[in-house]
Amino acid sequence: MLAGTGSDVGKSIIAAAFCRIFKQDGYQPAPFKAQNMALNSYATPDGLEIGRAQAVQAEAAGIACHTDMNPLLLKPSSDHTSQVVLNGRPVGNKDAYDYWRTGTGFDYRRAVCEAFDRLAARYNPIVMEGAGSIAEINLKDRDLVNMSMARHAHADVILVADIDRGGVFASVYGSIMLQEPEDRQRIKGIIINKFRGDMRLFDQGRQMLENICGIPVLGVVPYFRDIFIDEEDSVSLEMKRRELAEGKVNIAVVLLRHISNFTDFDTLERDPRVNLFYTNNTADIARADIIILPGTKATLDDLMELRRNGCAQAIQRAHRNGKTVVGICGGYQMLGQTINDPDGIEGGNIASLPGLGLLPIHTTMTSEKKTQQITFQFNGQTCQGYEIHQGVSSTDEPILQTDHCIGTYIHGFLDNAPVIEHLLKGLTTTATPTQSLADFKEEQYNKLADHVRQHVDMARIYQILSE
């Protein structure tokens, strides 16, 4: 298990690296995270839903993703409520207090343990990931994902800490010392992540950390910017570009409060012809060449906010001025004529709103969630993506195009070269990148594995796993 001293310390990426390393070394690894909280999710081949990070880790391991890899997914719909997805299917919205303090979440312990057992019967080793900090002692009796899961799995735990944010000695020592003696003995090593500068400057610190904790530092992994792995944590969204740039095609992703599946834009973001940035500034929306309305977990609430902050009107004006507008999933629904939620499916107080009126569709929210991988045709070429959405729109077409406006429920729509070339046509004369997305991803997983191998004592890792 890769456990953390906090959120966004890099557990998911390190887990993906180990999945690829074990695969390279001839094993059959699989990822596992008992409970994940994220708005970036993915559709499994059998049409169910898991967290995006476990889908990425499965890809690194060279296997198809499955709900047993992430049996419990919490998708926040407000500051106080989340949709609960159990074994790939939504089972309702839960209040955070009810979930954490009255023991509702505790009811799912058997389900996540059974999922692990099924997975462990098929793969070896299992690369487990914890959630947030392992030292949230106020929630320890209701923990489903950290040390209680390690106990069920008889897992060796490696503690991952982020040195870039500061306080690494206190966070590592505190995380270990706040454990019960039984759990403390499970922690077999420490990985210091996101190191910047001359590694030799931390030699003394490494020794001091081992001395005070009584646990070996298995590696110090440098910060990197040249390896691209999909991330699901909303913290990574804060690091995205927020400004226009000269000499490139400027693509504005409208920054929604409940934005989901922002990995939809990673391929465009990496395109050297493009400056993709996130904004809710109306002046920047007006100046952008292309405007994208992304997916959201709270379509009506975010649409109301777009009307309040002027972005809705800015998008409409830009469209009238000939700018291309693209809507993905919830953004697609917003581009239509109306959105209705008569049964309060989204959990808010808004029953109906007019859309932006750029596409001839009407949408009604429904309790049933559509989750599937999909193959589709675009400009005569075969493309791939996946759907995860609630709501039924008044057309069965997977993609709806009108004059310089495109809407679709398909996530991964913008990962396909024919779609990208269609969008950029007439906006750039630079040659098209030739590497396929699949080849690019393989290259990145291998680069990540090489990076971690170089800086982590893999011989010691294998020794720990075999003891």
C-alpha cells in the first residue's frame, strides 16, 4: 500500500509507476483503492464507473480496468453531499455528516473487502493506494481505505510524503507516531516525493528521518514536468494555465465550480499548436479562438453561476462572433434550450433553467446513469471515448453539430486526432503531431517507471514484499 501524509502528495502517480515496474518485471499487478473521492471518473469495459486514477493505474499495469479496483467512489455534488457509486453503480446521494459521523460509510466495509479479495485472487502483486492522510485519527474508527484496509489485505505500507510543500519531517514522523502499535509495524518504508534541487543536500535529512522514525527511506523522487500522466485530484487543476498566449490557438475551458473529467483536455493541452487555459473571465472568453464548456457534477447549479458571473452571455456573444463552442457532457446539456430536473436528481433547489440556446436539444435529468465505452465516427474516421452522465436529451445522436458549435456526451472526444484537426482547421498552419495517443501513453508510463526505478531502491521493495 502506498499511503500518504496528506492529499496530493503523489500517491496515485507513484502507484502507477509501481504498476508499470511490476509489469515490466514479469509480474501481473493490479491497482486497488477501496474508497476514492473524485469528480474525474472512467467507464469500465462492462459499462460501470470507477475513479480515473485506478483506470490509469490499470492501463500502466497493462490490464483492463474493473470496478474491483475501486469499489467505492464518492463524487461530490456540493460542499456537503456526494453521490455514492458502489461497485460501479450509483446508490444515491449521501450527506457528508451522515456518511462520516453516523456510520453510513462503515456499512460499505464488507463490499470493499470482498472486492479486494476478488482482485487478489486474480493478480499479484496488488498495488494499493490510500486516501489523503493516514493520520486522520478523528475518522480512524470509520476508515475504509487506509490502515484498516491494509490490515485486511495484510499489506506492507510505504508512506509517501511531499517535500515540496514543506514540513516533511513533522508530517512523516507525525503520520507514523499517530498510528496504533499494530499499524505502525505495517509501515515498512518511506518515499520522499517531489524533491527539487541537488539531491545531495538531503543526504543528512534522509539519515535524520530514518533515525527518528526507525524506518528506512526507500527513495527520494525528484519533481518532474516532462512526464505526462492523467491526474484526477482537483488540486492538480489549480496548477493549470489561466492566461491567453500569443502565437498559438487559444482554447478557453470555462472554469466551473463543479468541473468534472478535466482529463478530457489533456491531449489538447499537450498539443504544441495550442494554448489551453481555464478561465471564467469574460474578456478572456471573448478573445479565445475556441471555447469549451466541460463536464460538471452539478449542471443546473453551474449553469446558474455562469449566468450570474456573465460567462453565459460571453459564450453566446463569442458564438455570434464566429467563435467555435464545444460542450462536453454537462457542458453539452448547458448549450441546449432547456434543462429540467423535476425530481431533484442533482440534489439542488433548481427545477429548471433555460440553456444557452446554441443547440436544439432539451434535457431532463433522470436517476439512471449511462456509463459505457463507445466507438464513434467523426469525419469518416473511427474514434473512441466513453460516456458517464445522468440526463436524457432530445436526440440520440452521439455528436450534435450546428454552425461552429459541437455538443456531445462523449468523454475522451478530444483525445481523437480527427476531432482535433477539425477544430484547429483554419486556425494554424503548423504540422499535425503524428504520435498516436496510445503510443504516447505507453511512452509516458515507461518514462515514469524509469524515473521511479532510478530513485527508489527496488531491490529493497522486493525484499519487503517477499519477507
